[in-house]
Amino acid sequence: MYLPVYFSTVKKRQYAKEKILGAAISEFSSHGFERAISHVAKKAHVNEVTVYRLFGNKANLQLAAMLEASRLNPMLVYLKTMLAQETVPPLSTVVPQLGRVACGPGKALMSMTYFAGLQNRKILTAWEKSKERNHLLVPLREYVSRLQKQDPTLRGLDPRVLSRAIAGSMISLFSRNCLFSVMDIADQDSRETGSLLEMFERRRIPG
């Protein structure tokens, strides 16, 4: 007798939560984690009480927004699609494409990562350690392992170091080409790949 009402309430609650998360991602990625909850509530078309009722406090909302952005990370979508192929493309293809995704559809997550590093290291640490986080390093390590089987010249590189270097390069690419795009440090072409390969060469496993 009461089930339809219960399921209707649950559905409304979930819908409100999704709206708030979308608004939080938009606000935090554009203005940083110091952005007031009132702006998130206004963008989501809910009152602040609803935000606190669903997330408890601002820190929980900040972490939830980063985890949701990770779940929707288009760089993961690209890597999973690429890994579904029989043969994986070379670094010269993958690194520039990941860079384009990071500065395009993946910009929200990259921005929040940047702001978290500057403004809220506790949120960054909680996000990094969360078991719910979809970690970019997992498919990157798989990509590197498969690439090394295809390309003998890369077999002397530590796959853990190489995957971390690729992930780190995305932060570098984002910083130069999105945050500081009007400065001379921004890339004019895809020469970034060449400099990355030189860096990888210096990180070969000894012996």
C-alpha cells in the first residue's frame, strides 16, 4: 500500500542528489572549493537544507563531486575503448589524445584536481585514497604493459613509472593549455609527445 509512495520518495531523493552533484561539479570546477554551498543549491534549484540533508556537510559534497567526476571521466572512456582493440596505438597517438580530452570534456575533473591541490589537500587525499574512485592509473598500466609487448624498445621501462609519468603529463598539459593558455608556456603543436618520450628514456630500469 505504501510502496509507491516510498519508491517515489527514493526516486525524488536520487534525482535531487544527481542535480546537486552536477551543480557542485560545475561550481567547484569553475570557482574552486571555496565556493559557497548557496551557489551550488541555486544552480541545482534546491534549497541549502536539501544539500546538507543529502550530503551532511560541505566536505562530503566536495568529495562526492570529485568521485562523480572520476566516474564520468572521459579519459577513462577513451582508454577503455582503446584497450578493447586488438592492437593498442603508440604513445605518440595516446598522449596527445589524452591531452585533448583533459582540456576538453575532462576539464571539470582536471580543474577540481587543480583546485583541491591548491585549496583543500584533505579532499585531494580523501579522493586519492577512496575505494570508490575510478583510478586512471589502472587502465594506463594495462596500456603500458600491452604496448611493451608490441614495442620491444619500451620493454626496459618500468610500467609503473611510465603510467605515472603519462598521468602526470595530463596535469602538465592541462595547466599549460587550459589554465595558462595565453602564456608562452602553452603548446603550439604536439611536440609535447617528444619531450615525454625523452623523459621516459631517462627512467629506464637499470641493468
